[in-house]
Amino acid sequence: MTDPTWMYEDRMITSLSDFPEGTVGFVYEVVHNPTGYRYIGKKVLHFNRTLPPLKGMKRKRKVVKESDWKTYHGSHPKIKNLLLEADNKREFSRRILKMCTTKKELTYYECKYLFINDVLEDRNNYINDNILGKFYRKDFKHD
């Protein structure tokens, strides 16, 4: 089962070399095509890991490793369940909305896209249920 590629401004993103230099991560939208469910989130391109010191050494080691961005679809439980149930990952389309050069910028633009798209109020399309862990869908009254 092959993963669908990430799209950005009508071009496919398949490797780190497709990103502009200095890109830390991106804000994305994943769509489950059969149901129309949408999810907006952010993803970093690299993980920073701290490993124990080597034998005879005292300092912990810092290692930078490429993240799982190529196969990533989202952290929301509903997306994860849809992935497990899907016959084919091609049922999903993945689009990069914004590439960012700092983690702070990444968080800002994720919030911006979440608010612009009214993800907490649009229960028919978006499955995001909170923004920054401060604003929750359950706190809003719906008709």
C-alpha cells in the first residue's frame, strides 16, 4: 500500500530536498476523500533526540533525525482509525498549506489556519476538536 504524496502549490513533495533551505516544518491539511473529513495540523521535518553518553563519556549525545513526515497523516484519533479501516491510503489527500522556518512560526500558522477555517464550529467538515489545548469544540454551543 503506497502513501499518497504531499502536494504544495500543485507540485509533489517527496523528499527533504523539495523543501526550501531552512524549512523546519509545515502546516498541512489532510482530507479523507470518501467522507470529506478534514484535519489541519503541523509537522516538523526533524526530531531532536538526546541519547545517553557513550561508554566512558559523561556528556549526553544530541542526535537529529528525519521525522516520519513522508508517511504522516495526522495525530487525531479519528484520522488514525480511518487509516486503519482504509482499503488504500490513497483515500486520503495531503496538502501542505504553509512551510515554516521556525517552530514558533509553525505554531502561529497552524493556529491561523485553524481559526480561518472555523474548525471548531464546522462540525460537518473538520474533525479538529481543539486549538492549542485552550479552545475546545465542546465549549461552543451548536444549533
